[in-house]
Amino acid sequence: DTGVSQDPRHKITKRGQNVTFRCDPISEHNRLYWYRQTLGQGPEFLTYFQNEAQLEKSRLLSDRFSAERPKGSFSTLEIQRTEQGDSAMYLCASSPRTGVEKLFFGSGTQLSVL
Amino acid sequence: AQTVTQSQPEMSVQEAETVTLSCTYDTSESNYYLFWYKQPPSRQMILVIRQEAYKQQNATENRFSVNFQKAAKSFSLKISDSQLGDTAMYFCAFMKHGRGDNNDMRFGAGTRLTVKP
């Protein structure tokens, strides 16, 4: 059990650029979640996958955001045409199949849009 | 929709003392889970304690315990013998029991706890 891994840890980009983050969940965890957290606030749910199926998307997730989990293992979160309001910590978490409803979080990707 | 409310933005406690953090939630579900997560300055979210709603017995983990009042929809965290390393943001969270959709974890706004030497 190596934990949830996120890459990169930090990303600085200019407004209007596209960015992509990667999350590797704990092996054999079939649920994967993406959250966004701004300073001083709790994590806000963005989307989650069960295996490769994207089961839920928050209304917070605008059309500029897209997430994939093509083989039910790692996931990517892409933000197109970034805006300064996208600056936040993006957290990934994974969870075992059922009966153990708890999330294991990665260290997050801190995005700064200049 | 489920909501989680933490009414104490900041709290402080002397080292070795006891502190209680409050959390209330709103849901129409009967079967769910409640959590307290800790987020130190490193921003790594760490699970502190978990409570299953169908269990009447309050969960405990070493110095951490909860007071779960299902009818009142209240879920407070008690930290005994506070240590400097307990300084962190503490988030209360709710997760519905189930296998399908709408099964994400919802968080409160957090309480910043400072343990003073």
C-alpha cells in the first residue's frame, strides 16, 4: 500500500493555458474522487469514478473541466483555458469497493493561475 | 442534499487539556458514515475517526472520541490530552452508505485548532 499519488505537486500557469493533473489511487481501490480546496475552506466535491465509469459530476465542474479514468486505474483531471478563479488545491482520493466507506487522500496538486 | 456545518472557525487549547469540536449535519438518509479528518500545514488530509450511523456506540481512537447524537444530527470530536502535533484544520464529513451514484463525501468548512504550549 503505497498511498494515493498525485503529480505534479505544484503547477504555475498563465491564464488561458491548459493544465492536466494525474492521480494514481491505491492499488485495487475501485473508487476515485476529485476535490477542489481553496485556502481556509473545506474540500468541494468535483467528480468521482467507480472503475472507469464517471458516476457523478458536481455542478461546480464547468465545461472547461474534464476528468478521465480510462482503464479504471489512474485518473487525469484537465482544465482548459484556465482562469484565475481556478487557483486552488486539487485533491484526489480513493476508496475500496464497498463496506469500507472512507477516503484516502493524496497530497494534492496546488494550482496557481497568473 | 446533505450539508455539514462546523460553527467554530477557530479554537485553541492548552497542551494536555481537552477540547471539543462541534459538527452538525443535515440529511434524510438513515444509513451513512461520519468522519473527522485532520489537515496539518502540509495539507495532507488524514483520517482521524469514523462513525457508522447504525452503530449507537461512539467511536474512539486513542485520544480521539466522538459524541454521536443521531436524532440531533450532531457529531462532535473530543481530543483528550492535546498535543502540539494536534494543531491543524479539522474537517467534519458525511458520506452516504451505498454503491451507486451520489455517494461522494461532503465536508464542512473546517475548524482551525491551535494547541498552545
